[in-house]
Amino acid sequence: MTELDVAQLQRRLTDFAEARAWEPYHTPKNLSAALSVEASELLEIFQWLTPEQSAAVMDDAGTAFRVTDEVADVLAYLLQFCAVLGIDPLAALAAKIDRNEARFPVPEGAEVTERHSSE
Amino acid sequence: MTELDVAQLQRRLTDFAEARAWEPYHTPKNLSAALSVEASELLEIFQWLTPEQSAAVMDDAGTAFRVTDEVADVLAYLLQFCAVLGIDPLAALAAKIDRNEARFPVPEGAEVTERHSSE
Amino acid sequence: MTELDVAQLQRRLTDFAEARAWEPYHTPKNLSAALSVEASELLEIFQWLTPEQSAAVMDDAGTAFRVTDEVADVLAYLLQFCAVLGIDPLAALAAKIDRNEARFPVPEGAEVTERHSSE
Amino acid sequence: MTELDVAQLQRRLTDFAEARAWEPYHTPKNLSAALSVEASELLEIFQWLTPEQSAAVMDDAGTAFRVTDEVADVLAYLLQFCAVLGIDPLAALAAKIDRNEARFPVPEGAEVTERHSSE
């Protein structure tokens, strides 16, 4: 259980990098580049799929492993980026959801509302 | 404390999307594209900075807010992607760190080791 | 006609950067980051669209302008990146197509063949 | 010479895709995703490099080949994206440079001016 704690994962990642003396590489700039590269590797799995095929990626064991592995890479660099800059990612997200709930009130009807480019 | 729990943040994000009937937009393909777009918006803040300038981004309140806000966006899409596909991101990362610790043993010396393109 | 020549566009971009003394920013690393950020801005326009909607983006004048503008940004950074490193992008692409034609022979039948993740 | 013409490269790419019946995959949305994935593959080469190392990537034959190959991939998807939507990429860039020259007048002095996040 504790193994799945964000702070502990962050500590394991930091220890991993420290043991290999990788701190000189782990500038915020480099980590943000690595994060975006890993996010693209996740996207690459989906780039030629139809919406329906994309919803079924977990049905194939090999693809499921690849997707899960890329999720891990994205999270790893996000947590390392946050560790280096002293950002609490969960608090950042909680605050953002608070702001979005204030900015985008729930519409009256139940129809699909047009999706904003970024909320 | 509970507010900062990953599962609860995931639930808040899912409720937020459901209340706006955004599920049709939230295919894994679209969410992976949105995740990579947000990661690039984070990178954009750093693209012209020197390594030294990038290490000091939190010193300016406006930039610190922008960085924290983009971190929240990246995490938001990562958690929504995982919710849609039934992936546990913390378990995925713990398993990946386990694999990496086995694959990349700690080197003997204390010098900087060459950073791998992706570990 | 000469205005649309790749070499001349590259010269205009180089002159533009030189006149503003931007060379210190234009390292290959920074230009590759900027290129990927601009490619993501293009993707952002499409991230929530269905395949059918994505095929019709040029029907709306405002969206058509935005798409064309992002294409220009991507090409601008690609040409500047190539100028800094002395790469001829058209020769690089011609050589790549030659290699791909050798690696991926045309299939006999006329059916849709499975798309490779990257060719 | 004609081999290096943009329009001819575009035709070769279109013929290549047609011969493999890949048109169903080549929606503008998918091509913009593929373009951004390729741009990230180029960035990946640079992500852990110092500015100085990044300026010297062409000194190593293997890295030079990899960089040139990724440039070709980025340009290939950009040209295919433009072919599908009927955009002239060189005209788009020429128009953008015209606009930027009007928007960002050359500064008087010769010092380095602060680089804008995006011009």
C-alpha cells in the first residue's frame, strides 16, 4: 500500500537518479522535454487507430503492457520534474479542478456540450 | 488529505466530464493527444531558457503559477486516460521502477554515468 | 516564385533571427523543442475532433487560418533547425523515400494494408 | 534538381500511401498526431544534451544520420498533412514571415533581445 504512495514513488525515483549521479541531466528543462517525449510515445500507440480501436487497446496483452509502460514513463518524469521544482502535483491538480468548477458551471441540459480546446 | 488522494482526484475529474457529457470526446486516443499537447505547453515555458534559468523558474510568481498550472493539466489528462482504460498509474510506475532497478544496477563509482535516452 | 523557394525562406528566417540577435537561443536543442511545441499546437486544433470533422477543418475560414498558421510555424522551426546544422531537408526526405520504397514493397492486392506505427 | 522539388516530394509521398491504400489512415487528425510524434523523436535525441553538445550532433556519423532521418520524417508528415488539406506550406511560411516582419520591427541596438515564447 505504502508502495503506491506518490511521495514514496517520488523518493524511489530520486534515489534511482542519485545512485547513478544523474542530477546534472535532470534540469527542469530536460525533464519537461523528456516528459513531452514520453507523452508522444503514448500517443504513437494511438495515432493510426479509429476511436473504436483506441477504446479496445487493453484487450490485447502486448498493447496493454505497452500502454501501461508508457503511462509509467510519463508519470515518472512528471514526478521527477515536480520533485526538482518543489511542486506538489496532487495539490496543483486539486486547485485546478476547484478553479475549473468555478469557471465552467455545469450546464442545465443533459446534451453533449461542445468540448473546449483546453479547460 | 483525502482531497489529495489520487483516486479521489480521478473521481472529481470523471464527475466533471460526466456533468458536461464530455464522454464522447474522451476516447483514449483523444486523451493521449490532449496529454501530449499539455506536456508540450509545459515544455514551451522552458524552450528558450538556459539550464540555469530553467532551474530558477519558481522564483518568479507568474512563471511559478504557469508551471504549476501546466503540471495540473498534464496530471489531469493522465488520470483521465487511466480512468477510461482502467489503468492504475501508481501501480504501473511502481512496477516500472522495479523493472528498472533490475535492468540498471547501481554503478560502482560515484561519477556521473551517461544518461540513457530512455530507461 | 523565387519567394517560395526553400533556400530563400531559410535565408529570410536566418536574417530575421540575426537582426534580433537571437542566435544564442537558436541551439539545435532549443529549435527541436520549439518544433515539437509548434507541432503540438497544430495537433491541439484536432484533438477533440472526429475523423470526419478533422477532414473538414478548411471549411471554416477562422480554423483554416489557424491551421495554415501552425503549418508555417512548424516549417519555420524545421528550416531553422536544418540551417543551423547544415541539413538539406529536401535531400533528407528524398533519401528517406528511396529507402522506404526499398523497405516496403507495394503489396499485390488493392486492399488496405495495416498501417505501420512508423515507416 | 527536380527530385528535390517540394511538389514532387509531395507527389511521391502521396503515391507511396496510395499504393498501400493508406488513405483511410491519413486523416488530417492522424497526420497531425504523427507529425507531433516525429517531432518528439527528433527532440528525444537532444533531451539530455547540453547546449554545447547539441551544437555538435553532426560530428558523430551515427547521430548525424539519426537527426537527418527524423528531419525527413517530420517533413514527410508535414507535406502529407498539407497535401490532404490543400495547404501550400511554402506560401504559408512566406505569408507568416511577412506578418512577423511587420509585427516585430528590428530593434535599434545590436544586443540580444529577449526571445519571445512564440513569434
